[in-house]
Amino acid sequence: MAVNVGLIGAGVMGTDHARFLTTSVGGARVAAVSDPDTGRAREVADGSGGAVIDDPVDLIGDDRVDAVVIASPDPTHKPLTLACLAAGKPVLCEKPLATSSGDCLEIIDAEASTGRRLIQIGFMRRFDPGYVAMKTALAAGDLGAALIFHCVHRNATAASYTTSENLIANTAVHEFDIARWLLDDEAERVTVVSPRASSLGGMKDPQIILLHMTAGSVVDAEIFVNAQYGYDVRAELVCEHGTVSLTPPNDIQLRHAAREGFGHPEDWRPRFAAAYRDELQAWIASVKGGPPAGASAWDGYAATAIAEAGLASLASGATASVDLQPRPALYHSP
Amino acid sequence: MAVNVGLIGAGVMGTDHARFLTTSVGGARVAAVSDPDTGRAREVADGSGGAVIDDPVDLIGDDRVDAVVIASPDPTHKPLTLACLAAGKPVLCEKPLATSSGDCLEIIDAEASTGRRLIQIGFMRRFDPGYVAMKTALAAGDLGAALIFHCVHRNATAASYTTSENLIANTAVHEFDIARWLLDDEAERVTVVSPRASSLGGMKDPQIILLHMTAGSVVDAEIFVNAQYGYDVRAELVCEHGTVSLTPPNDIQLRHAAREGFGHPEDWRPRFAAAYRDELQAWIASVKGGPPAGASAWDGYAATAIAEAGLASLASGATASVDLQPRPALYHSP
Amino acid sequence: MAVNVGLIGAGVMGTDHARFLTTSVGGARVAAVSDPDTGRAREVADGSGGAVIDDPVDLIGDDRVDAVVIASPDPTHKPLTLACLAAGKPVLCEKPLATSSGDCLEIIDAEASTGRRLIQIGFMRRFDPGYVAMKTALAAGDLGAALIFHCVHRNATAASYTTSENLIANTAVHEFDIARWLLDDEAERVTVVSPRASSLGGMKDPQIILLHMTAGSVVDAEIFVNAQYGYDVRAELVCEHGTVSLTPPNDIQLRHAAREGFGHPEDWRPRFAAAYRDELQAWIASVKGGPPAGASAWDGYAATAIAEAGLASLASGATASVDLQPRPALYHSP
Amino acid sequence: MAVNVGLIGAGVMGTDHARFLTTSVGGARVAAVSDPDTGRAREVADGSGGAVIDDPVDLIGDDRVDAVVIASPDPTHKPLTLACLAAGKPVLCEKPLATSSGDCLEIIDAEASTGRRLIQIGFMRRFDPGYVAMKTALAAGDLGAALIFHCVHRNATAASYTTSENLIANTAVHEFDIARWLLDDEAERVTVVSPRASSLGGMKDPQIILLHMTAGSVVDAEIFVNAQYGYDVRAELVCEHGTVSLTPPNDIQLRHAAREGFGHPEDWRPRFAAAYRDELQAWIASVKGGPPAGASAWDGYAATAIAEAGLASLASGATASVDLQPRPALYHSP
């Protein structure tokens, strides 16, 4: 009765997904694991009694696999997602759906031609209790219309190969998705502002990204990937009658050594652990016949399209427009 | 491979346990449900594809049941737990283990005679991320020895049949257990102080309960079951070099109508949802062969013994001593 | 020995200044008051044993007056400040110094020709304990270079005659000054972004104003004068190694009616009461022979010049540059 | 027109008072200073243009002195206060009024025989904005009757000569006064509880002191004078419908080095700077003919009487009663 999940990619994210599926999500088991590093695949598979299948396409087609989680490198997302569609199997694909909006559109076309929603994108923030509570507060109506959405996204340190472009294409893409979801709106224009760069990291870091949404609201997102002090994600939604903001997810407060406060995690995994778990739980429920959950392929396309406009703005210094294709009927309902 | 759980009691707590076991804990399924209200039992069982077994003792003995959750009324805990021991099946019993320390000792004797730990008591706070982080902070050593543990336990409103005694026997018992666990120590003496009573509720409410622990630290716990404004649990551990306290578990902050702040839940279920889930997850792991997790039968006995001393102090106005029997070897390790 | 202060303007601000000078600042007394509303002037003067002098220019010239506070309407600031310079008397002039940058330059020329600093502008935030602590934290060096300064300025409601332009010229001007002071830098360019307007107030409200500073840091200020929920000023300075932000100035926390939090004031006076007091105390100390304190006429000019660029940007929708005249030697030291 | 203040004691507190009187309080000047250390007296006097008068009794009698501040060692308070009464001069005496309740009663008798209130005791917390806001919140009525008052008073480190008794007689006395004032009630019984002592300091530290008030409410105060991490005063008033608590007086929040939080001061002076200033301002207003402000000699007596009961409880381990003499009519109004 449990959903047999095939996991592609046994790196940090894949291992986390496997652990959640095994211990913290009901009605699922990791049935097969694929990774170029067979030892790593074996380790994850052993933890859950699953098989190791070397070729990810074989895994997708295997009868022992009901549904697929893709946590392999970005360039593999497109072909593997298409293979899942071809096999008619539900897939939870880590962001991005594909590395260009054109590729995303191909996937959308392929999914639309199947006539049903098989793809969920791993924009896990949509399941974070804080963002969920923000959306609930907005929907309650007391706050009135949304006008500004302030976002802050800080990493302690970025990998050495990180570029100025990565801040937009890999990091800010989370803000793009959560803003679209929270405001239930699309972005029309993107402007990237580059303040004085930190002397650490050797790139344009931090950046401020402004989105003009169709309904007129403005999103301003600070992206700072070498913020040093820790991983920190903040957001405040400013509405006509008040605002709602995330509170930092600290369980305890220390008073010690002349200071009072709490710690920031080093990366996003503890910060969004509940979101990852709830995302998987919702995905399993949809695989079992529930309605689609989380971000769709369309959402993956839209986030990538905003990122491309952002990269254009970063290069030109001017505002860039986001030109989306018409939304297929398959994605009209949420 | 999943653990087949038999659930006794399909009330509020039992229904929550069934939901968690079905959706949020890996490797478990609700195989059978028993409740005097057969319709209620049927509803819970249907949600998880389990059977309904009218007699809880039959459920315990049924081959389809690997392990048992007891969420039925307090007076049933003793006979049902003993039945689980007789059947050699692991059991997660909601607090209290039994309604008197004498009865608890009988159960301890029975478990000790089996030679292994089969009983976990549902003191879920031991799995709350906040308390866990407090214990981790204390263990880290920077704070030095624990000296005082300030606790606050407030309910919005108490049921109409609540008595002054219930504040100690049913509510404060959570503080007794968490203090013992956090401080890794036993209580020697209990003093109940009764401030001016709230005009709401018609009983001695609030109360301040002081525990003197063996190592000399003091626990002071405010118990206030008609606090009106919401469910609120707070704690601060004062140590030689600093303190650590729980932060209120709020995901968002609202600025609206001339105020800034966050909401308190009406009862304990949202507050301790993560704790309940993690408790069940740890229990399932122990059922599958892991080490015992959570509170033992000894812990259930000790909490009940402190409550009895508290009731004596409430009645006499004087300090009462806690006289525990020797701890059997089975409970020497944590 | 006390400084005899002549007060011009007995409205809300003037009355507050008189009260502070009488009760909360040592070494000063209100010696004379001038206001077109003689009754109001009389009331304020009686509270401090001062004289009423109808003509403000007579007040400035009066032998009983050592130094002057100008709290009369904006258009009077220029002629009255010039009269103070002519009389050789120190003056604390409420912002703005004058209503155009050209007029400000005339005053700067006049002051420069006296060879000494007689003018202090009432940018009181420079004395707010929060902003002072931010500047101290930045100066301490641990945070590294300043990169971004996020500002939020919200009023509960704006007067009915408020225009979109007022948000920049009257409200944001406080952010302009405090950013210049905190960063010890000048603004080069201003961009005004207008999000969807609140349906309350009938103007472009809120606005986001971006300043590009000479050293490359960026200031983004949300100005929202019909924010409804209260008066709220926030700021976070983002530096290479960490950030420092203002905390809301709440003395107490209430837990009541299912919520926990604190109140926001209706306007700026309670929020900046300490700043106004300390500003006056510093001004009196400088009048008594101490070094110049607070914002200079140059600072008043620079803030007005930024506001003019902001108005140009609001009108054009494009970025506008701030072109300052060379800074006279008189204003080279702080 | 300014009040000429004679200051006795030019130590830390006296110097602070002189500075506040000179710079931050209107209508006052330090006219004379007395201290056994003449150099120190001279330094303080020079800062304000005052005279040095070696003998404090001479200072009290001097025609250049209108009112007296006593900031000399505790044993001098009684004779100097009596000298002020004899001279008919208002006096602000640092706590304690005298070192025994019997001595306090002598002073009360002397003041009562003058028929007017000349003595204010330096319980500055009554002027702290936080405590004032708490009292206002209680008086507003929404919270209902007060039931419990939780207090925490922590010092970073205590002087080497501090004894277990000092925690009650010198430190907790502030809690005694503020509780009486906030609750508008007297203490009937005192119980001192001594938890495990910190290994730092060599005394019974911390202590928990319980006051039973006449109206039934209970005050529990943690006193911890070697708390290491900083000076920290907290309070929460628990009422029938909600609670009100002090918020920590932090102006800024730092995010740095993996942590977010704020600093605690090393001692009470920055924490209560506003309280000291407002206390002096209110005292000067009363000297100029306004109604009595702050704590009266009766309040000084009551606090000392509670401290004596506390010392009895500390010695005996049992609850001690507070037996106040009848309150003279002079002290019936606040």
C-alpha cells in the first residue's frame, strides 16, 4: 500500500529526502536509488531496504518504482522529467525544472499533452509553516491588498565557484516562486540593483532585485550569499491595513557572555526541515490520488523566466521585462 | 515491514495519534482501533485501513497488532498496560501511567520481571524542539550547573469540572517530568503556594509549585488553567554562567490595529504538534529494535509520586517530601 | 548662567520644545515666545516665566534672548534663520532649513561669511539612542563596510492635504539625513519606485526610494504614510560581516485576548521623545561654548537636494542625479 | 529661580546625580557638594559651579542650599535625613532610609511631627518607563486583578564582600518597593528559598524570595548577584485576564558571528538611566511646590521591614511575618 519511491541522486538533498521518506512521512518507502556514485547510492538504499539501479532511466521505468524524486544535478532535470512523463509516473523534481525557460516550455508541452499533472517542483518554501501562515493571514482579508513584499535571503558563505549570476538564477529563484505564490500573481518586470560589493566572495554580492507584479505590487529582495553570520531568510508583506512577517525560527534564547539571543544555522537545511518534510508528505498524498500539491511545471517555468529577465537586467543595468507564454489550461487551477 | 499499531481510544488524542502515524511517521500503520464508541473507532480505522476490535484486551492480543498506543481514560491505563506486558508487546501509554504511585509500582514490578523495557509514557515534551535544545545547551557545559528552573504553564480555560487538585495531578505533572528529565535528577520535596485565586473558575488557580531537587536546584512552576489569553508554556533554566529559555513558537508576526505581535493557540495541540509527531517517530524506531525512547515506566511512577506529594502540600499548606522506592536496575540507564 | 532661549512658533513642536527646555534640559530657560496666535504664545511663555514678543524678528534681536529655536511654518525658516545669523545668535531650526536647495545655499553662504557655525537643523534622529547605537556598532569595525541600509518609515495616517510629493519632501527627508549621517557619505542618485497604491489616501503611497551613495552602498527606504496600524520606523544596516537593526521601542509586552505583543504609537512624538530631549540638551551645550552638535546647514542643504532629485524621479519615473555644490570649509569637520 | 541642590556624597551615584541635575533636569543647579574625599567633591562641584562644603551638616544648613540629595554611605542616611528635617529642607535620600526598621520609624516620627512630606527615597524604579507602563496597564482594568508578580534581578558579579544577607537587604529591597507600589499593597509574610548555590561568589546565591501580600497576591523574586552574563531585571505581572511584562531595554539588535541578539549592560546605571533622570526631575518639581513624588519615608520603612523579615526567614528557613506599625496620616495619600 505504501508508495514505492525511486530516488535519483544520493547527494545532500537526496539523502535528506530518503531520510524523511523513511522516518517522517507515512505511506512511502524508498524502493530504489540511482547515483553515479554507486557506494553512496548503496548506502542510502540500504537505509531503507531499497534496490540500487545504476541507470536513472532504468529506475524510472522499473516496475518496482511508483513515483520518482529527482535530486540529481540541474542539467539532468529536463531529460529525467521527460522520462517520467513518458513512463506516466509522478515526479517530484528539485528546482530548477530546467536550465532555460525554453526547455521548461518543452516540458510543459509534454506534460500538457499527457492531460494530467505529474510534475511537482521542489519549491519547498510553499510548505514552510511561516510562509503558509503569511498566506493565510493575507487570505483572511483584514490586511487588505498586498502592496510591497520585502524579502531577505542571506547565506553564510557561498561556494568558491559562485558567480554574480548565480545569485539570481539559483538563489533568488526561491524568492521569485514564493512571491508569485504568496501574491497569486505574475511578475512583469525585473530590475537588479547592485550595491557596493562585499570584499568577501569576489562578485556582485549583495544584490537587490525588484519585481513589478501584474497587479502593481512590488517585491524587493536582498540576496546576499556571503553574509557571514549565518543562513537567514526574512520576509514582510506590507498591505493596506497592516503587515505580516516571518519570525526567526529559534526554539531557545540564550543569555550568556553579556549577550542575549539565538543562533542562526549555517545553511538552509535546519531552517527548512519542516518544509521539506511537509512537501514530501503532500507529494505522497497527491501520488496516492489526492489533488496536485506544491509548485507545478508552470511555476517552474515562470520562476526560470523571471530569472532570465533578472540576468538580462544584471547585464544591462536596466529594467527587463518578463514575457510569459500563454498558460495552458492544465495549469489554470492551482 | 511497517509496524502494525493497535490504537486504544479514538478520542481527541487517539485521533491525533492515528493521523500522525498514518501521514507523518514512516514505517508504521494503524492496524486496529478500539473504542467504546464503535462509530468513532470505525472512522479512525477507515482512515488508515485498520480493523475495529471492540475489546481493547482482544486488540492487545490480536496477531495483527505489533505494538499498542493507549489513549483511553486514565483509569484504564493500568490494566491495559499490564495486558501489553503480559502479551509482550511494546506500548506507548498516554500519561499518567496509573492514577496512584502504588499502582505505578505494580506496573514497574511487572515490567521489571519481563527483563526488558516495553513501556513508553506519553510525556511528549521530551521531544519538543525547544526543550530538546535546552537540554543540549545545558549538556554543552558553557552554562555551568543548573540552579533554578522557572516554569509557566497556562491554559486559556479549564473544563468546568476541573478542581484545585487537577492543577497538580493533571497539569503540573508535565512540569514534574520535564524538570526531572532536563535536570537528570529526582525531586525530594514539594511545596504548593496558592496566590489569590482568579475569580474565574472557582478553584485555587493559579498555583505556584516549588520542587527541591536532590542536587539542590529548585524548580518553580506557575500553573494557571484559566489564564484566558491562550495556551502558553514557558521555561527558563538558570545556570551558573547564563540562562536558556524557550521562545514562543510563533511563525509570523502581525502589525495591525495599533499593535504588533503574534497569536497564542487555544490549546496544547498546535503547540506540541511537532513533539507528538517526534515522540511517535522515536517510539516506532524503538519498537523496530532501537533503544528505548522517551519516558519510562519509572518516569511515570516518579511524576505520580511528585504529584501525590504536591496534593499533600496543597491540603496541608506545608512542604511534603517525595519518597521514592529504590530504582530497579532495568531503569538505571536512560 | 542659564541660556535664555527665544522660541518662535508655539504649535505642537514649539510647545514640546518649551516643555523639554523647562523640565528636562539643564542650563536653559524659555525667555521669550513668539507666535501669530498670541494666546498660544502667552500660554507657553507663562509656563516658563518668559515674555511674549509678537514679531519674531524683534524676538531674535531682543537682548533677553541668547539663542533661538525656530518651530514656525516651513516658509519662515529661511528669513528667520538669516535674521539669527545677522544677529549673531545660535539657532536650532526645525527641518527643513529652507524649501529649496537654492535657498539653502543662500543661507550656507551667509553662515560661511560669519565664519562660524550658528545653525543646527532639527534632524532629531541623530540623537535617537537606537540610531546612535547603530552608528557606534558600525564604527566599532567588527561589521566591516556598510553595503545596504534598509529603512521603513510608516505613519498611521496622513493629513488629508498630503500629496505624493510630500512623501519625499517631508517624510523621506528624515531617511535622507540619517542615511548620510550613518554612512558618512553623500547620495549621488535617487530612484523612486511606486508600488500599487493603497486605496486609502488617494496618492502614490507607499513609495520605495533608492539612494546610491558615493561609496557604492545603497539605501532603500519604504515610505508609507497611511500604513494604518501605527507609527513605525525601522532600519537595518547590512554590512560585510553582519547587520545591525533598530529594535521597536516598547517598554512592555502584553499577553491578552489570545495575543502577545506591544502597541505602536499614533505619531512620532512618543517614538522620538528621547531624541528631541537629547537634541536640545546637545544644542544648549554647544550654545554654551561646546562644539557644534547635530545637523549643520550643509546637512539641511544636502537633504533638500536629495529630496529635489527624488521629486524629479517621481515625476519622470527615471533615476535622477544629486548635484551638490562644493562643500565650504566651514562644514568640513563634522 | 533654579533650585539650589546640595549634594552629599560624590561617589558613583552622587556624580551621576550631579551630572543629571546639571544637564538633564530643568530648573536645578548643584550649589554645593560635600564628600570626605575633598578632591572628588571639588571635581563634582567644579562641573556645576558649586561650592565645596566639608561638613555635610553644614551643607544642609547652608543658605545657598534649598534642597539636599543624600548619596553617602548607608549608615549616614539617618542622621543626615534628620538634619534635613530639622532644617526644614526637602531631601532626596538614596535607599535605604535607614539600616533598621526601628531607625526608619524614628525618622517617620520626626517627619510626621513637621506636618509635611520632606523626604523622598531614591527607589528610582518607580520612574522607569517600563514599570510605569506596567502600572498603567494594570490600572486600565482590562487585565483584572493582579495574582502573581514574577521578578528577576540579576547582577553580572557581586563585590567580594557581598554576603547572603546582602541579597535581601540591599538587592531584593528594590523588588520589595516596586511590588508594593505596583500592587498598591503591603507584604504580610516573607519566605526565602535557597536553591543550589552558584560555585561563584561563595554565598547563598541565587535566592528566591516569596512575598504574600495583604490582598492575597504572591510575589516571587529571583535574586542572583553573580549571574555572570550581565545586569538583567525582568518582571511579569500575572492577572486574571492576561499578563504584562517588561521588555529588555535594547535599542539595537546585532546579527553577527552566527548569532542574533543584543547586549546586556554590566550594571544598573545604563539600565535605569531614564529612571534616575525622571526621578530627579519629579523631585525638583515637588521641591518647587508640586505634590510629593516617588517613595516616601513610609515606603522606605516598609521596604526595610520586609527585608528584616526576609533575613529572619533566611536564618530560620521558615516563613517570617512582616509586622508594620500603623501608618501615620501624613502617608495616607500616595
